[in-house]
Amino acid sequence: MVNVETVLDAYRRDAEKETAIECLKILHGIGGCDADDEYSRGFDAAIDTAFEEIRERFGIDAEEALDD
């Protein structure tokens, strides 16, 4: 017999991972301007940090996150 809670937990994990991947795509799109001024470098660094935190939290590799 299938345990409904186990199935629901797996579904939730998959849904969370898909949401995290979409967030990573958004962060990738707004970051990476590689600007020269200090403010923009700080912005890029903040986006990079958020990207890595989400990626690590949900066990997503960078290629998976940016694959369309």
C-alpha cells in the first residue's frame, strides 16, 4: 500500500525545487552586470551570494538551475 504522506512529501520537495530553480533563473537574469563601479560590484556580489545560498539549500547544481 502506498503511504500518502510519503507521496505528498515527495511532491512538496519537487515543487519546492522547481520554485527554487525559477528563483535562480530570475536572480541570474538580474545579476551579472560585471560593472566597474563599487555599487554595481556590490549588487553583483549580493546576487551571487543569494544564488549560491538558494542553490545549496535545495541541492541544485548551477547547470540544472540555468538549463532552459
